[in-house]
Amino acid sequence: MSKRISILLSLTLCVCPAFAADYPDLPPHSLVDTALDSHIDVLNAETGIRIEQTNQRRWESGNYEFNVRAGTAQRRTAVPGQKIKEWDVAIERPLRLINKVLLDDDIGAEGVIRATHALGDARHESGRTLLQLWFNWQREQMQVLQWQQQVDILKQQALTTEKRLKAGDAPRMELSQANAAVAQANVSLQQARMRAELAGNELTRQFPAIILPAQPASSEPSPISGNLDYWKRLILDHNHELEMVRSERRFQQMLAERSRAERIPDPTIGVRYSNELAGSEKVAGVYLSIPLSFGLRGTHAENAEQQAEIAGHRENAVQRRLDADIYAAHTQAIHSYQIWQQAKEAADSIRQNAELVTRAYSLGESSLFETLTARRLGLESALAENLARLDANEARYRLLLDAHQLWQTGPDRHGVH
């Protein structure tokens, strides 16, 4: 059984090397491994395995121990003043029936299997958290870059307006409007920097091993191949949460079976030796005792069966929730890519229009209001396109992560055997 657990743990913590490549817009794989391995939930799950391994040894050895009994007595006879000292000693131990020994071995092993799946689930959930925080930081950092570009463009626009003012081609009010636009953009830039700093701090606080780059790398989204059934099969084949509740259901069923077996109590066998009549009689013997139960063991068995029924319902609930989550993740990944494509087309068109309006203003063929409006629309469309790009990438990576094709560790490096 221990060999089975070792194989299961290796499968839980390893993946085909084809999926271990780094992605340019994600943290390096080596840093991710270190970050996930040191996350508090993963560390607690590793401790949980060691706890269950200890429990496994307890189940295998059983709760029974040897008991030693000793006593002394004084016998009074009919002879006046005659007292005879006597003593006895015994050693005894309850013995588990063979079916209970086998059940206890299976229960202990299943507890370790459940803890192993809990470790895989903890690492997976930590990966989800890391992915979410990483893209939160990327969104805020991207807005910093966008607003910095907007400030630079508006400053250039203000210089152009100042030149036109000196040449007598623009009223002073336009220069005030241009400077006001620069000031407003600066405010938005400072706000974006604050949000980016907070997002980066939250990421590094939960995952200190992650090193934030000076500039986040950009990556073009890729479309999702495969239909819903393909991804559902891929995700559910090695889903740690589902395997964990399945193991919990089996564990509770074993406990219920163990409680039913307990309706037949275990016998206690002992060896007794006594010294009587001041040593003139020595008695050695073996004795057997069996407890008699009147309903208590039956109620324990009924309670265990109800706990097993609850575990079965929990497994069904997790299965249904996972089906809904997979549908949502797959749908989001497909539509996020389509939304990004549409946002990119719109941003390209609006950006070209903003450049034409800006050129027209420098030639005195457009008003400052039209130019600032075109620039604002250009910024909004660029922000929308970049946010859609990040949404599409995050949705795709989330699907890959759930399918165990992203951020998987190598063979067991957790020191659990």
C-alpha cells in the first residue's frame, strides 16, 4: 500500500515535460515552482501528509495495548490469629479480529491518499492565486505605461499649441486647455502608479519568490483549440479537488464499514498467575473476556453511515460545481479572445484617426477641442485593447492551469515519501 501511495504522490507532483516551458508574459517557471512550494497553504498540506502518515501507523498498530494487573490479599482462617498472604499477577491484551485489521490498514492508507490529493489541490489553488495577482499587477502596470504615454503626447501637444500661440494662430485659452489636459493626465498617471505599487506589493507579499520585472512582457493572445468536451475530460482526468472528495467519500465509507464490524466486540485474552495459601498453592491460567453491548455500537455504526452519505453528497456537489467552472472557464477563454480581436481593430482605427486629427491641428486645420477629444478616445481604445489582451491571456492560462498544462512541478521535491 505504501508503494501505491508513493506512485500516486509522484503522479500528483509531476507532469509531462512538454508542458513545462516558460511563457514570455509569465514569471519564469523556476521562480513559480519556488513560490508555490513556499506558499503557506502548500506547506500546511505537506504537514498534513506527514500527519496522515503518522495516523496510518496508528491505524496499522491499533489502539490496544498490553495491560498488567497485580494484586495482593490476606486470607483469615478459622484458626485464631492465623493470616495467610496471597498475591496474583496477570497480563492481558485485547485482540482485533482479522477483518478489522484489514480495514484499519485500508483506512490508514486512504488517509494518506486523501492528504496527497489535498497537497495537489493546495498547490493548484495557490497557482490560481498567483496567476490572478500577476495579471492584476500587469493590468495596473500597463495603465501606468498608457498614462505615461498620454502625458508625453499631451505635453507635446501643449508645446505645439504654445508655438501656434506665439505665431498668432491660436488663442491663449487653447494653451490653458492643453496645460489643463496635461495636469489631468498627470493625476491619472499618479493614481495608476499607486495602484500598480499596491498590486505589486500584494503579489510579492503572498509570493516573495516572484521577482517583478521593470517592464511586463507583452504577448499576443492565442485562440483556444478543442471543444468543451475535450477540455472537460482533460481537466477532470487529474482534478485534485475531485479526487480529494472522492477519497474522503471512500474514507468515510471505510469508517462506516469499520463501525459495522465493531458491532462484534474484540475479545481480551489474558494470562494469570497467583500464589495462594502462603505458597502452598500456585495457580496459572488463561482467561477470555468479551464486552457485551446493548445498542451503543449500533448507534456508532449508524452515525458513521450517515457521515459516509454526507461525503457522497459532497462529492456530487463538487462534481456539479466543477462542471460549471469548466464551462465558464472555457467560454471565457473563447470569448475573451474574440473580444480582444474586436478591441484591437477598434483601437487601430481610433489611433489612426487621432494621429490624423493631431497632424491637422499642427497645420491649423483642426481645433484643439477636436484634437484633445481624439486623443482621449485614442487612450480609451488603447486601454480597452490592452485590458482585453490581458483578459484573453489570463483566461487562456487559467484554462491551461486547470488542465495541468501550466506551472507543474517536477517529481516529488517535497520530501514526502
